Amino acid sequence: MDATISAFSPVGAAYTTTSHRGSTTTDDTEDTLEAPSTSEDETTQTDGEAEAAPTRPDGTPLAPEEIKLIEQLKQTDRDVRQHEMAHQITGGAYTGGATYEYEIGPDGKKYAVAGEVPIDYGPIPGDPQATIEKMQTVIAAALAPADPSPKDVQVAAQARQYLLEARLEASQQESATRSAQSEAEQNEPEAADSGQAA
């Protein structure tokens, strides 16, 4: 799968899942992620009734290869939506709404063939512990799908770098705090001794 990145706030990226098929595509943004799509005209089998064969928008029957393409588009739609949902669920507050790119099938219906979820993966200035926690969430979100894209892996790698930098900063702060406490403890007995000598 191919991946692209787009901006999300001053520090951010978008996870992307892409599966182009070479047909007509349209861009569309969904405010909320929905369950895998089913077409409005889809007929379901009930109590021995035969399922109606898919047709073109004008009602003419589809060729077998077009029916096969529709099945592939339905599977791609499910896969893309599941991939983006995995990012959103795991990333929580650091992710935004999914955006999908659609392909129009031979039946005239839209199928998601690519998607992205924006995620804020920038460090939290001055708070290494909060950055550590955030980067752990971002890494988990980036790698949440069963098949992370190259862009997902890249975002996880950048978050790991920020995580390491935050751990180093936290360690330096802790060391400085211990040093200051140790120095203060050493000065207390000297102050007590000099008070007794007087």
C-alpha cells in the first residue's frame, strides 16, 4: 500500500492507507468513521429468495468481470475503513476524523480505496513525562493496523525519536534534582555545625 502525509496542526501527520485501482476516484471527508459501507441498493438473501444481480446505474446487468471488481472494491472499502479505525481507536485524543478517497464502481456506488487519519505527534514542550506518555500512544496508534503502511512506520519511528529525547530530558531533570537535594543535604549539617560553634 502507498502512503502520503498531510498536515495536522503545526506538528502533525496523517496515516494513510491507499489502494488505487485506476478507475474514477473522488475525494470526500467523513466527519465520523462508519462501519464498513454497504450499498443502499444491495439486496440481502432472506428465506430462500435469490439475491438480485448487481446492475449499472441505468439498470443494465453487469458483466462477470465487473461483478468481480465490485467484490474487490467492497473488500478494499472494508480493509481501508478497518485500517483507519484502528488508528483512531488507539490514538484517541491525538487523532482526528478519517478522510477517504473514493472510487466509483461499475454499479455507480462509491467505495473507499484510500484513507488517512491525522495525528498530532509533536512533543509536549517542557514536560518530558507527558511527552513520553503521548509518544507511547502515538507509536501504538501508528502500528495498530494489522498491516501498517510505510507512512505509519515512519510516524512510529519519529515518535520513537521524540520518546527517546523525552526520556533523556526526564533523566537529566531527575539527575539535576537529585544533585540539588544532595547538595542541600550536605549544606544542612555544615549550617548546623556552624550554629553550634558560635
